[in-house]
Amino acid sequence: MNSEETPVRSASATDAPPTSPDVAELDPRRVRLVISVLTAAAFVVILNETLMLNALPPLMDAFGVDARAGQWLTTGFLLTMAVVIPMTGWLLQRLSIRTAFVLAMSVFLIGTATAALAPTFGVLLAGRIVQASGTAVMMPLLMTTIMTMVPLHRRGAVMGNLSLAISVAPAMGPPVSGLILQFASWRWIFGLVLPIALLMLIAGARLLRGSEPGRAAHLDVLSAVLTALGFGGLVYGLSSFGEGAGGGINPFAALGVGLVALVAFVWRQRSLIRRGNGSVFLDLRALRIPRYAVTFALMCLAFMALIGGMLLLPILLQQVRGFGTLASGLVLMPGGLAMGLLGPTVGRLYDRLGPRPLVVPGAIGLVAGMAGMAIFAAVAPLWGLVGLHMLISISLSFLFTPCFTAGLGSLPTHLYSHGSAMLGAGQQVAAAAGTALVVTVMEVRSHQLAGQGLTETAATSGGIGAGLLVATAVTVGVLALALFVRAPRPDGEASETPTAASGAAPTATSSEPEPTAYPEPVA
């Protein structure tokens, strides 16, 4: 086969074993280089999500807005991610890997430049929304590329290396932004990202040339509208509860619209599947594969507990324990670094042991760490807080890498992009739900304690403890699901995939064309 002229074909669901000829024909050095560039680009866009955490106070002062308006820099980002991510299942079928990457990074660059030069708060918010649109495509794109380019026996190691980037990036955001704000204007938070993102765009565009074009895929406009209303309504409503926002759209109304739209969206997808014309927007048949469904639910619950718990820690450190923004960021950084550095080791262990020997201890450690934080965070010494956060972070590394790998690996090839899109959308909704849950509990308990005569600091501390206990209860559900996690079947779980006769996903023998594109193996 002349790899200079002929792009590598898509692997079918039966090509999962390491002896797959399509996967074997890929030049390992080229695969490593392509995935490295995509991972570096993902690091940049994920870092951007948490860079804003320490920047809200100076931004509020610079534009003269209150906390409720300032919070939209985060809420708007989450809302956009929730709306765009479900569309990536269709987008990654329609476009080649190269085109999708160039589109995502170009949109991210435009948003970053807009935010850096923003003369008003409205323009800054618009820049953040554009940034989120590019960010939403990157992670499903990276996950789909790994699942289609990497042999089954190497996926754990590659996913472990990926976690090095996606775990370290959020941890580095607060301390990096704290350092920037210590010496420069808030505009440099965006200005320093611009040249790095531009280099990633140029490198990716060169390395990914020669990838197969995507196949023709009809965009069902009604599905796009329903998914925007559904996921957008849920995230807005839950985030509004978490922020305690008043005015604007009623959170209950937003949640009601979101739930109704999601029900209609599911009905619409089932209708499109029955027609069999290839226009399904987000293929929900992936959830009918038990091994994927278990990991999907586990990841959503873990993300809910993580975001909810980690939202309360900076409040505790700054308002109760008296740390500054930079110091609180540095307290949380060792755990994120440990989680990322452990990722490659966890990936190699996954390739040797499978998911369950890693996921169950990880879930136990997560429950123990969150419980310890809920009970001792207000009184523990600094080293104790760092240790508890490290325990939580290390436990999450034993959960995320195996669950990503086992869950997506359980899908037939034509569902990879849809499965990764559902994971991303589910995590955004879980993040909003976790935020709303713990903040509501914190506020209710704080008001109760303040009414009993406690000082504001003591009442806030008690409210945070109650919120962390609720997050701990969520992790118990993670532990229960961890007991049911299984490794993917060597045949891509074709035997578990519902048959076409039932109106479900085609099996490995389906003649449906594979949508996933591959980079050319040799430059």
C-alpha cells in the first residue's frame, strides 16, 4: 500500500484487536506526533477554562459590573459548551479530522483575540462564548482520533498520557492566572494564550494534511434546536440555582423547557433511526450498550462531585481560612499535578489489568477523600488540606482514564464520535448540577447557622461542610457503579450491540459507511 497517496481506511468494529491491518499500517511515529499536537492543543483550550477563576474580581472592577453579571463569564462558557458539544457527533462525521481541528482552533483564536481586546463587558462575554464554541469541539475530536488510530492494547497508555494534559491544565489555571494578575493586566490572560494557540493551529494543520474527507451527513435542524433548548435549558437553570441569581429567566422555567426539549429530542432521534437515512444528530443507541452506559453514568456522577466539591474549596480557603487567591490556587495545584503525572502509569496498568482493579480502589479513595474534606477542611492544617486534595485527585486519575478508555472502547467504530459527544455533554450538565446542588445546600445551611447566632465566618464554614457532605454522598453512587465497570470486548462489543431489526445500532457486519477520518500515516 502506498501510504503517500492513499489515506488509511476507517477501522470497522471488528478491527479492534491489535492485529487490525488498518491500524497496523499507521506509522507509529506519525500517530504519536499527531496525538501529541492534538493533546497540546487540548491543554491550551482546557487551561483557558480555569484561567478565569482568579480574574473575576479585577474584571468586575475594570468594567464596573456586579458579581451576578461577572459570573456569566463562567456560566456563559458552560452554557455554550453544553449547546455545542452534542453537535460534535454530527460535525466529526461531516468533516475530516484536519478540517475539524482547524475550525475548532480558528474559532478559539478568534474568541481569545476578541476577549483580549474587549472594550466592554459585553464584548468580553461574546469572546468567551466564541472561545467555548472552539473548546467544545476539541475534546470529542481528540477522543475520537485516539479511538480510531490507536490499537486496543495501547489505548490505556495513550489515554493515560492524555490525562497528563487534561488533569494538569485545570490545576494550573488558578495559580497561572494569579501570577499574571500579580504583575500584569487581566488582558494578558488572553494575550499569552494567543501565540501558543496559533502555533498549535499551524502545527496541526500541517500534520493532519492528507486525512480522509468526512462523509455527507445531513444536519437535522429540528434536532439542533431541540438539543440547544434541552442542554442549554438544563445548564442555565441549574447554574442559576447555583448562583442564586434573581431576575431574568426563571430557573424553574428554564429547567422545564430543558426537560421537555430533551424528551422531544430523544423522540426525534428514535424517529430518525427508524427512517435509516443517516441523518441522526446524536446517536443515543450508544446508551443501549451496557459497558458504555455504566461508565457514562459513573463519569457524570464523578464530575458532579468533583466540580461541586472543588467549587467550595476556594471559598473555604479564602473566606474561612484567610488565604489569598494565589495561595489558594497553589494549595490545589499539587493534587492536579499528581493526578496528571500519575495518568501515564494508570494507563499502562489499564493495558495490563483492565478497568475494575483500578476503578474500584479509585472510587473508594474518592469517597474517603471527600468525606475527609467535609469533616476536617475547616480545621485541618495546610499540609492536611493538600494531602486530602491529593487523595481526591489521585483517586480520580484511577477513575477517569480507565472509564474513558473502557467506555468508548465498548462502542462500535461508527459510534465513537457520538459516544464522546455524549460524555462531554453529560459532564457539562453534571457540572451545572453539582454546582447548583452544593451551593444551594451551602446557602441554606449557612442561613440556618447564622439564624442560630453563629458568626458569618462560622456559618459559612458550616454551610461549606454541609455542601461537601452532599458531594460525598454523590461519590457513594460512583463507588456503586464502579463495581459494574467491565473491559471492552475484543470484538468491539458487537455481540452486545442491538440488531438493526430492533431499530438500533448496526453491528460489526453492517455495511453502513464508516464516518471517521484518519490522518495520512506518512508526511
